[in-house]
Amino acid sequence: MLHKRFKFRNIILLLLLLIPFMSNAQDLTGKEIIEKVYYRDDGDDRRGKLTMILVNSRGDKRVREIKQFDKDFGATEKKIMFFTAPADIRETSFLNWSYDDPAKDDDQWIYLPALGKVKRISSDSKDDYFMGSDFTYDDLGDRHPDEDTHKLLRTETLEGEECYVVESLPKEEGYMYSKTETWVIKDKWIGLQKKFYDEDGDYLKTLKVKEYKDYDGILVITHSQMHNAQKDHKTIMKYKDIELNAGIGSNYFTERMMSRGL
Amino acid sequence: MKTFINFITKYPWPILLGILAVTAFLFIEMSANSRMETDLDEYMPQDHPAFVYSDSAEAIFNIKDGIIIAIENKDGIYNPQTLGKIKTLTKDLGQMKQIEKGDVTSLYTADNIIGTETGLDVTSFYEEVPESSDKLESIRQSVRTNEMVYERIVSEDETVSVVIAEINDDVFSMEFYHEILDLASSYEDEDHKLYVAGTPIVEGTMAYLGPKDMKKMVPIVILVIIIVLYVTLRNIKTTILTLSVVILSVIWAFGLMAWLGISIYAVTTMMPVMLIAIGVADGIHLFNHMHLYLQEHPEASRKDAISDMVRNMWKPVAMTSVTTSVGFVSLLASEVYPIKYFGLFTAFGVMAAMFFSLVFIPVGLMIFNKPKQVKAKRESEKHHPLAHKISKWVLQHKILVLVISVLTIGIGIYGTQKVWINSSFLDKFEDDSDIVQTDNFINKKFGGTTTLNVILSADRKGAFKDPEILKLMSKMQKDVVGSVKEAGNSFSLADYLERMNKVMHADKEEYNRIPDSHNLNAQYLLLYEMSGDPDNLWEVVNYDYNKANLNIQIKEDDSKSLKAVLDEVKSYRGEFSKLNVDINFAGSGYTALVFTDLILEGQIKSLVITFIIIIVLLSLMFRQVSIGFIGAVPISITAVLSFGVMGLLNIPLSTTTALLASIAIGIGIDYAVHFIERYRINHKQHTDSLHIATATMNHSGRAILFNAVVVIAGFLVLLFSVFPPNRALGALVSFNMFTAFVGTITIMLVLLHWKKKFK
């Protein structure tokens, strides 16, 4: 038996050695792939209308409409959102500054028109869900590649696109995901699908990109869906009326703008 | 009948082997396929509107019953050890396969939303277990000022904190319960004590303990019955044969159930008890008859004695079995399936007992020979002096008997009005049992272990963001908790909004109220979704904000307390309907209450049906309508007195005790039928009423007395049960037997005496 097992291990080793040759790739590592996704050109600023549809396990739906502006300021990304529907939260606005530095928490403010005040929200956890959706702030693109170790598992075709499948394991102990697997489209550097496993290693949810569009050479995800399998809850995000590099002024991303509205 | 008797006496062995073969088959079925059903939801009639409503509300708001584990540290919980235990216990529970991770709530998982001068701080109370006394003190302060945690997750005196694991209805098992207990006790040390409580624990333990106790008690009951049977029948052969009839009928009833794939429910475990009580009667009457026959004809052959017995007794045995079965079949009127099954299969068992009495006993006697006549015939033995004395006394005091009977009925009716229904599961346990003690402990420290879900539904979307509605909810909550002493705490969407309003105003207490604007409420809720765990929100309101779930925690689980809370909530119906909001109820506490009412309603329906059918049957059997009514007198007195005594002694009607009326009738009618049949026969042969009475008393009266003594002795054994409902059952069945016996030989005898003509 012992002899046999050794033999088996040798075969596995041999196969592992062969993988880089078989895969015929440009010898990219998992980390490089994820970095390419993270640093992919998405313009200097963006504006558009975001529709967020939340669907619970019984099929009840809630729809929120948001006008969203965001802009890169070096290592800081600033984003402001104005709710336009439903009516009772119209003009509520939300400002978020996020930092490339993993050690630094996001700064967040909210303006409630019925209260007439801007309030700062401080939160000690990055694993907060974004407005009751199935996305956390990290899922929305905030997570820096250095926070995980990445490994290219294989390449495969998904929905007609050639994809790298990369496994990412968090460096931080007790992070809300024990593992994620990302299907990254070759040469486009868009994550087409991502599977999330919770801190106990159980399968949690899947993000699927349903549609992406080319805006003057910049690819923008316009329709995605996150399905939390444990709760059977779904969030659909649709992004439209998109304008890239629109020259949004930096005064847009201030408390004053929040209360002044659009 | 003659060919039947000939057949039996001719082929005793084949018949015996046939019966044994069928019994063996059913016994194998019973041991191989019996399935115990402990999930109480299986008892509920799923299509009843109250249950349908509750089910849908439970699905909307994810209402589940929670297992509550309390950690007590007498020196206070704010130290690294206790907080560490809370954290690991929370994680351990989430790891159990029966519990979903998101369904565990504790100080470790709770959100701490704090207002500051500039804004809002959303944190957990702790992630890493804090070591420094500063940090511990700051946790203590945040808990104290957080109404959503203080006195809900941490007790007022800060010595106890609870970890709540909500579970689905179908996962509870005794193994799971023991796993939880083991887990809890593994956290105990000299500073920490753990308590496990909650509805699933109580229900699960009850569903397990009741039948287990029955299993232990039934053999003792049988043993006592064997002894008493032997003492009364004074013959080992007849004792064995009588007992065999009972055991065979129990095997056939349970075997048939297993064969048809019908589960055993907690109520089904009362079947052996019923069949034992009813089944021994046939044997006693048969052997009583044979005994008297042999006294008169000491030289009679085995075949003659058997023929005489079957010829004279088949009619009353068949009549009593049919009438008793009718009583049980009428339980089909119940909406509760386990009770339907109980009625149906007990009826089958009774008919099986009749079959065995008329076939197995004669066959057994053919094979093992007739019982030896122990005592030589003496003239004084022919009519027992006691039979004479009783008959004489009754016939001399007819009016007195009548007056006492009427008084008894009067007392019974008076007591019946005091009967109260109890759906409590906890009341079924001993007051000093662990489960009750734990419950009391948690109820003392927290809002209550029983939850009533008040479901509010509005006519339009977004209604539960309206200040008027939310303010009324808040007012009702304060009123219920303030005015009903059993209501310990309440929780609803209003609490979230009050808290958010306070937090957004730098934690100033005067803002701990519902904001005046619909939009502000909407915006607070959006903010809560952004900062807290939105899943918590969907336990109190639905997506469209037109349905809300208002929880009221109650410290007792008995019907009186639940009804007190219900009544207070219902008094708000008018005010809510002005705002176009309806009030309904859901949750296990409420369905248990409805369920108990249903059982009782079914019981009363079946009682009425039984009385009517029995009167009709007796009228047909004896071909006289008046006899139908006379025969119903002892069982009426028994039933009324049974309920009356329960009312007077403050024994609540529950799912167990409610079935007693069926036993009372089932057994009581047997006494009446045997007595009437014998009285009628004697009436044909004699004219002197005292002689008729004495002869009847000597024959049927004697057998009824034996029957009553045997069954009463057997049931008194249940008084030693560890399970209070089984004790009540034992005491009340014994009492009912006694009433039925006395009623039959007194007031019914008087009525028979007054009735001059017999067909």
C-alpha cells in the first residue's frame, strides 16, 4: 500500500508540473490576474443610474434607484449616491471615501433630508453589507489584492468566455470569507463569476456578471447578480446612463453637496 | 350461535393457532415498523385557518422557536472568562448541523449602534474577548444604554446573559437535546452555571417523557391487574385468559397501525391503558357467568359450561363492545389527526377484544379445561349477602338515591363551569424538575420564555412607516407589558425606530420615541439597513412594510396568561382598525392555545355524538327507547362528575385529561349494558322486584364490582408516575370507574325498578 501511495503522489506531482505548459498561458500567477482586475482601467470618474433590486426567498422585491458619482483621487476613491426612489427616501444621500491602504477603514456619511442633518457613520467592520443587499463593501470592488493570497487553479470556459479560475485566501484571521473563487475573463480582466465561502468554509453565495459594455475601450459591468444560497436572497444591480471621464468636480464628494442635493 | 359454539368447541387448536399466527405477524409488524412521532406540528390540522395564517406569518417573519441557553456568573458577566464563553458557545451552536449560523443570537453577535455628537457608531459589543477593565467597563455601559440588548440578552443585574438558537420545527430530537445539554454543561465551572430552556426543549422533552413514562408504567399496571384479577377470579387459568385477551387486542391494534404505516403519537400511548381498562371487562363477565353456572351445575361438562357461557353472554359482550367502540369512533369528529387515529384504533382494539373474548376464551377453555370450582356450592353462596343488602338498601331509599344523584349532577355542573383549559406544556412537569426550574430562572431574569406573535397587517404598502401606526404599536406594547403581569417584554419595529431616533440625536433620552414623519422613519430604516444587520429587521416587518410582527414575551406558558395578554392586545383592535390595521396572531404559543381549544371542541362534539348514538343503539338493542335513556344515566353522571371534579380540584383540561370523558363513557356503558341485560332476563323469570334486583346484583353487579376493582387498582398505579398528566389520568380514570359503578347499581337500578315493562 505504502508503495502504491508514493507512486500516486508522484503522478500528481508530475501533473502539477505539467499544468503551466498545458494551460498555454502567459505564465500569469493568481496574484497577477487579480491585480489586473483590480487595476483595470475604469476611467477617472464615472456617473450613472444604479438600480438595486433585492429579492428575498419568497420572491418579495424591493427596488431602489440611485444616482451615483464616483471619482479616483490617487489612493482614495470617493463615491456619492443620491437616492431617487422610493419616494420616502428621495434625496437621502450617502458619501463614501475608501482607501487603498488596507489598514484604513472607509469614511462614510449619510444625509437624511427629513432630519436635515449629515451624520457620520463609523463602522469597525469591512464586512458590512451594503444597504441590505447581498454585497459587502469589499464585494463592490474595495478589496485590495494584497489582502489575500491568490492561486491560479485552472482555466476553463464559462458562458463562452475563456476564464482563469483563481482561488483567493484571506491573510487576515477570521475574515468573513474563508475562500473565494473568481472566474476572470482572459485579456478583458473582468470577473465573470465569483463564488464565496463563509468563515466556516461553507458555500455562501455567487456573484454573476450578466452583462458588461464597452465604453470607448473601457469595460463596465452593467448588470450583475449576487445570490446568497444560505439565505436564498438575491441582489440584482443594473447600471445605466453611464458616463465615464465626465470631469466630475471634486466638490461633488463633500458633506455640503450631500445636503444640497443635485 | 349454535353452529358457532359447535365450531369453536370442535376445532379449538386450529383456531388458536390461527389467532396466534395473525398475532405473530402483527407483532413482527409492530416491532419492525412502529414509528414514534414527536414533532408536535404533525398534530396540528394543517388546513385550519388559524394554523394556515400562523404558518404564513412564520414564513414571512422567519418566526422560529428558540432554544435559550443562559450563562450565569454570580460575580457579573463583564469579565474575560464569561465573555469568552459567550463567544465560543455562540460559535459552537452555529456549528451544529441542526442550527443555522445566522439563527444564533448573543451579546457576541448583537449590533451595538451608538449615537455620538457627530454621528453614528456601529460596532459589535466585542469581537476579540476584551482583557482590560476599561474595555469591559465600556461594554457594560453600551449594554446599559441599549434597550435592544439590556434586559433582553443581558439580565438587569448583569449576572446572566443568554445565547438564543432558533431552530426549525422538524430538527428537534432527544439526541439533539442531549447534545445541547452536553455542550452547555461543558461550559460550566465553579464560576459559571448554564441553563437550557425554551419552547422546543419543553415540547421535545414532553413528547419524549410522556410515552417513556407510559412504557414504564404499563407493565406495572398489568402486573397489578394480574394480581387483582387473580384475587377476584381466584383462578390462575381465567386470570391468564382474561389478560391474554387484553394483550392480544393491544398487539392487534398497534400491529395494524404499524402495518398501515401510521405513526404512534403521544396520545396513542394511552391506547394500551384504554384497552386494558376496557378489555378485562369481557373476560370478567364471562368467567363470572361461568362461575355462577358451575355453582348451580357443578357436574356440567367443559363443553356444556362453555356453550352456556357463550350462549348467554355473547349478546351483552357484543353490545358493550359495539357501544364502547362507537364512543371511540366518534373521536373522528375531532379535527386533530392523532386523535382520529387514536379513536379509530382504540375502537378496533375494543372489537378485537370482543372477538378474543368470544373465540379465544372458549377455545382456551376447551384446550386448558374449564376452571376448577374452588368453593363447594353452599346455599348462602348462591346469593351473596352483600348483593342482597345493597339491592335492599337501594330499593328502600329510592328517593334518597334520586336526590343524591341529582345533587351529584348539580355539583358536577357547578364544577364544570370552573373547568379551565390549559395548553401549557410546562405545567405537565413537576414543579421541582430541571425544566421548570430553568424556565423559572430565565423568566425571573428576562422577559419570558414564551413568545406571542401579534401580526399586524395594513391595507397598503409602507403603512408601517407611518408615525400614527408606529406610535399606537409602541403604546400598546407599553400598555401590555405594564398592565399584564405575565407579559415581561415586547419587541417590534417601533423599538428599532425609537432607538434610531435616539441614536441620531446623540443618545438623548427624550428622543427615545417614534419620529413624527413618515419619511424620517423611512430614512432611519434605510440607515439601519446600511449599518445594522438588516435580517433582524425582516423578523419584525415585511419588505412592503404592510405587515408587522410584534413580539410579546410572556413569563408563563399556561392558557390563562396567554389569554390575558391576548385580551389586552385585542382591546386595541378598535384603535388599529381606525388606521386600517388588522390584528392577528401567530407562533407556537398561540397555535398551542388554538390547538387545545380544537381538541376540546372535538371532544365535546364527539361526546354529544356518542351520547346520541349510544341512546339509539341501546334503544335498538333492547327494543325500548326508555332503556336507551336509562342506560345513558350512569355515564352522564360519570362524565359530568368527571369534569366537575376537575373544575373543583383545579385540574385543567388538557389534551390528556380531555380524553378521559371517552374512557368514562366507554367503560361506564359496559356496566350499564351488562346490568340491564341481566335485569331484563331476571325480570322475565321473577316478579318480586327485590329478588330481581338481588339476582341481577349477584350476577352482573358482582362482575361489575370485580371489573371496577381490577381497573381501579390498575390505574391507581399511575399515581406513582413521574409525569403529572399521567398521574391525573390514573386518578381520574379510577374515579370515573368508581362513579360509573356506583351509578349503575344505585340510580340505574332505581330507574329500572320504576320501569315496569320490559320487552
